[in-house]
Amino acid sequence: MAAQVSIMSSAGVSTPIILNPVLKTTTIQVTASSGGGGTSAFVQFTLDDPTVQTVTWANLSSAIVSSVADPGGVIYTVLSPLGGLRLSSTATITGTVTLKSIQSVTG
């Protein structure tokens, strides 16, 4: 199974990754490539179906990546079902921020 990917290169939100809520474990990797300045973004999740119009997004607890503080990126594992993931930033993005996720079924 290949990882799903969403990339952000400007302020705002990235294209959401739609997840399968039946698969209970989601591993998330976030990396930032910077052209010399600082880049930061929050990983956001939803428990809603991201294909409907009304979706509530929330920041994943402490899931912020900064190309200055975390040049190698960060990885998180969420052990409960999620509906979707995306990146969000209100700051100027220098370079790109990449969000990858992969899911698995666990007992």
C-alpha cells in the first residue's frame, strides 16, 4: 500500500487526504524543504467525511513542522479512525511542506 501525499507551497490549506475510517491506525509523516527561510505548518484532521460540504478541521495536538526546528521532519501515529488530513498555515511558506499518510488495520 502506497502512502497518500498532500503538498503545500503557499499559505492556506493543502488538498485534503481522504482516509478510510475503517482502517484504525494512521501514520503521518511531515517534512519541509526550505529555500533559506523558515517554513511552518500545522497538521489538521477531521472526523467528518471530507467529501461533504460541512467539515470541521482541528489541529493535531502539537503537530507542527518547522523547517528550522525539524529539518528532518516529524512522524506521528494516530490509533483511532480519522476521516481526513491536511496541512494548514497562515504564514508565508518558503519551499514546500509535504504530508504523507498510510493506514493499517489493527486489533
